[in-house]
Amino acid sequence: MDFELMAETLPRLLSGVPVTLTLVVSSLILGFVFAVILAQMRLSNNLLMSNVAYCYVYVFRSTPLLVQIFLIYYGSGQFREFLESVGLWYFLREPYFCAILALTMNTAAYTAEIIRGGILSVPWGQLEAGRAVGMSGVTLFRRIVFPVAIRQALPAYGNEIILMVKSTSLASTITILEVTGIAKKIIAATFAPMEVFIIAGAIYLSMNFIVTRGIQWIEIKLSPQLYRDRSAVAKPKADEVLAH
């Protein structure tokens, strides 16, 4: 194990962290907005809208993200004339925007199902109470449905964020020099994959550690009473164990 090489590799790989974070943040924000629309379509009484959203979610959840990236990056060139006519070729000719588009469309499919599950978990009594005080559909969604759904969906969405952090490594396959892309470049010059990928893995591990702690902090802020109740239940059990 070449520890000197690992020490030299660390700052070079860290230079790719801003690109990785930009891919993650951009795709998550855009994907979340799109996912809310998809979730509403899935829950719609309009059969056409519901089926369109279902087909979208099914396709993007059932095919590999790597294939989706390749289709967007390599396939968009076949429609260059059309894309130029609508002003999209300026973006799709760049691998960076292709990666963001693929990551956004992929995470939107998963997040839509997470949000849909959260919405369906809202107690019916709360909905009836909102209607009883005269809330409109939009107000009911904004004041009751969406806040409760977010609290219910947060643990699953936290897993999706972690998956997206790791999925950005696939952007290296279309020449983007994020953490994994830089790692491949270093390996090609040093022929030392073990040392380089250990450092790269540690960087991803560190980023996801921060994500998990952030999600846990948000959960406590959104539902502090649940954590107080758990602490109250856990303390007598701990005292009982110590007594024995």
C-alpha cells in the first residue's frame, strides 16, 4: 500500500468535490420540483395523466441510470437539427448538462413515488378537519397534506439523496471530472487503483455521513415529540438493565 501516493491523491480528488456537489444539488432541486408534479399526476383522477406519470416512473425506475446517461449524451446528437431549432442544443452538447438532465429525470421518478407514499399516509381525519373549516384544495395541500407527507417521506428521501451522491460517479463515463473522473485519470497515470479508489471511497463516505446527520437533524426538528417519546421510553429500559 503506497501511503505517500494516497496522501498526494487526496487534494487532487478533493478538487472534484465541488463538481460532485453541484451535480447532486442541481439534480435534487430540479428533480424534487418535477417529482411533486409527477406525484400529483399519479394521484390524479384523470386516467390519462395518471397513466402518463406511471409510465414515466416505471421506465426510469426500471432502467439503469448509466443507460439513461448514455442515451441522453450520445443520443441527443441524432436530433441536433431539431434541438438547435428549439434552442436546446447549446445545453445538450455539453456533458455537464446531459449528466444533470439524466440525474434529474432519474431522481424525479424515485422521489415521485416517495412523495406519493407520503401523501397517501396522511390521516384521513386531518383531511376531513381541513375541509370542515373551509380550506380549499390548494390550501389543504399546502397547510396539511404536504407538511405531513414530507415528514413521513423524509427517511426514504434521505436514502435517495445518498444514492444520488453515489450516482454522480457515473458522470465520469461522459468525461466529467468529478471525484470518480479524477480518480480514473490518476489511475491511468499511476496504475494504482487500490490506493486511489480507497481515498475516493472515503470522500464519498464523508459526504454521505454529513447527509445522514443532516437528515437526522431535520427529522428531529420536524418531529421533536417523537424523539422525546423515544428517549422517555429508552431511559427506563436502560435503568432496568443497569439495575440487573
